[in-house]
Amino acid sequence: MAPPANRRSGFSRRAQYSTFLSYIAGAIGAVVGLGLVVISIANPGAFSGLRGAAADVTEPAAKATAAGRTVSKTVVNDIAGFFKFGSEHARLERELAEAKVRLVEADAIRAENKRLKQLLDLTRSDEGAIATARLTSSTSGSTRRYATLDAGRDKGLTKGMPIRSKLGLVGRILEVGASTSRVLLITDTESLVPVRRSTDGVPAFAQGNGDGTLRIRLINLGINPLKKGDVMVTSGSGGLYRPGTPMAILTEIVRDGAVARVLSNPSDTDYVMIEKVWTPKPPPPAHENSETFAE
Amino acid sequence: MMGPRRSAATGPRINRAPSPLVALTLPWISIMLASLVPGWLMIASAPVLPPLGFLFFISWQQLRPGLLPIWAGLPLGLFDDLFSGQPFGSAVLLWSLSAIVLEVIETRLPWRNFVTEWLVAIGLIVAYIVLSLGLVNIAGAAAPLHVIVPQIVISVLSYPLVGLIVAKIDRIRLTPLMVLK
């Protein structure tokens, strides 16, 4: 197909000028874009107000599609469940029997824990979730992993609050709008979470790989003690994330750590809980005699 | 047989003409929706969906050269940046540049067909996704290159489908709705 002939400017001065000016306008667009990129790289929060307002405006439609997404997933699961019913039932009965035994053990451990904490004079801090909300949208076409939450300043959310589902950590709040907020998912390459192995507390960092997996980097280098199938939980060091939140399961061991799968896949999570920013207890004040030593 | 029927569905009919409002705004609206809606479909833990706003943008320009002005990348890119998760301004920059590139190719190529348009689009899509990753990495994320490989493949393969959708929207755009007095 030939291009339409009327777009040729020919010898008409007027047509030539208008073509030239439209190119100039396009170049101005590119220059403006470059300027905006430089500003947003220098100051990443510069346009958070604008983004928040846009997310607030589109929230009703996003909420509606989030509900639809859940329904369609349930239908698929129902049909799949119909075919797997028998084997699934047998497996669940077996697991229930095991779980009952574990529950008794857990009760005993909890009692012992309580007694030990009383000995150490520790009080249990408030663990209640601030709000429950739904992830309504995500940046599925970008390399950055952000999601939008349908709760914001109206529910009392602030920057830095950790987000978790029933299965584990999902991310933390990056920007707060009036009725929505922007969440940095733990699979983003800029997300760094201090973790430890659930069984013996080997410390490490979990960083997002950008492709849905996590990279576990051990703090203590040397012989890699990690094994496939180990579960990492948040350690709470440095604050922000409450210790003991399940986070990832190791799938592949590498030289200085492991590659892990996220336990709480954000695409499967329906509702998420927003927790308070966790602050570790400040270290006890130094004794007076130690100050005299310093002098 | 196909010719007369097509001209009856679109284009002017006796006493009827396409609404100029619909004809002008529908490309803009469809590109903005393509920027906005894919985010709602899933909470993705990896870049899996193509940058649909961009695909619609270049598809409209290839289907109807000159319908969108060259500066259209500025407002449409601004809108895309609000929702895309990229550093603010990256779509403004890259969409404006690709509009200029498309315009230059458009005026230089004497003829077009499906394959050449797809090849041009492939070049633009690959450049766009790689440069987007570059801008993200300059802004601080150290994402490796292999993360975008699935997205590039999906985007390149889905481009003809986007072209089909845009062609359907174009038919709606030129449906004679308005009754002439």
C-alpha cells in the first residue's frame, strides 16, 4: 500500500513550514521527557503526588477489575478442584492428623516461650494489623515491581509500613495517596530485606531479582550452609519488617547464597494486611562507669 | 464483493457521516486505556505483559500516518508514566523519539506491507524495552538484561494482534453515526 500522497509537502512553503514545525514540536516533547527523567532520577519522590492523584482517580475501576480477577481465579480453581477431589481429600486428612500433633507441640512451646520471656522480663509488642486492603494493580509492563493498594491516608497508612498476606511478606509502602498507596514488592531489584533461616537463624539479605525470584545473599561468607527447601523469614534487624514473617523458600543454591521463590506470590494474594513499622528496642543506655572509662 | 460492503460499513453514506469528535478522540482514548488497563489484570511479580500503551501508539501511527501529531508522545507519554512504574518522563522521552523515527521512516519508504511494518515495529519495540530497562537501571535498579527477554518476545509476537485491534477500533472510528442535515 502506498502512503497517502497528500502528506508530501512539495513546493508549498506553508506545507514545508508546518512539517518543519511539527518535527520541532516532536523534538520539544523529547527534550521535555529528558528533563522529566533527569528530575525523577535526581529526586525519585518528585512526582509521587501526581502519581498518587492518578491512582486515586482510577481507583474505583481498578477495584472492580480486582474483584473480577478474584472471581475468575476462583472459577478456575473450582473446576480444577473437581478433578482432584479424591486424592486431595486423602492428602488433607493425612495432613490434618499431623497438624493436630504439631498443634499440641506448638501449645507446649508457646507456654515455655511465655515462661522464658517472663524470666527475661520481655513484653510482647502489639502485633495487630493496621488495615486490610486489596492490591488493585501492578506495573506488569515495567521492569520495576510496584503494586497499588486500595488504602491510603484515609486508613492511616504511612510510608515504610510492611505489607503481608497470610502466606508471607509481600512488600512495603513507598508512597501514600489519599485513598491509594504504592507498594514496592519484595521481588523488585531495589527491595532489600534482612532475613534469617527459620530453623537456626543464619543471617542473610533477600534482594529481588526482577524476574519473580529472590536472591539470598549470606552475610557471613565461607561455607554455604543453605540447603534446597530451607525457609527464610524476616529477621527484623534494622527495623521496618517485623521479625519472623515468612518470606521465601530456597530453590537453587549458588556459591554465596541461594535463589529463592517467594512464598506469598502477589498474583495469588487476595487481601493483604498492613502492619505497623517495626522498631527494635533501643539498646540499653551505657552505664555511668563506662563513660568515665572513656574519659 | 468485499469492496462495496466495506465502503458501506465505514466512510460516508447517504445522509450519514462519521462523527468528527469520535474520529479525533478515539485513537487517543484507546492508547490511554492501553496504558492503564493492563496493570489491573494481574499483580505480576515479573515484567510479563508487553508495554501495550506503546504498542497501540506505534500501531495507530502505522495504520494512519499523520493522524496523531508528532508531539502526541508528550501528553500520551505523560499519561503512561503515571501508571507504568518507570521513572517519570521516560515514556515522554521514548515515545516522542519513536514518533519522530516513525515519521522519518514513513516519509522515506516508498511502499509498505505487513512484513516491513512489523520489522519496523520490532526494531522500535526492542529498542523501547531495552532503553526502558536502561533508564530504570540509571535510576537505581540493577535489573539484569535477561529479565526483559520474555517481555520482548511476547511484545514482538503480540504486535500483529494489537494491529488487528487498532484496525477494528479504526472501523468504529469511521462508522457513520452522525445524521447530516
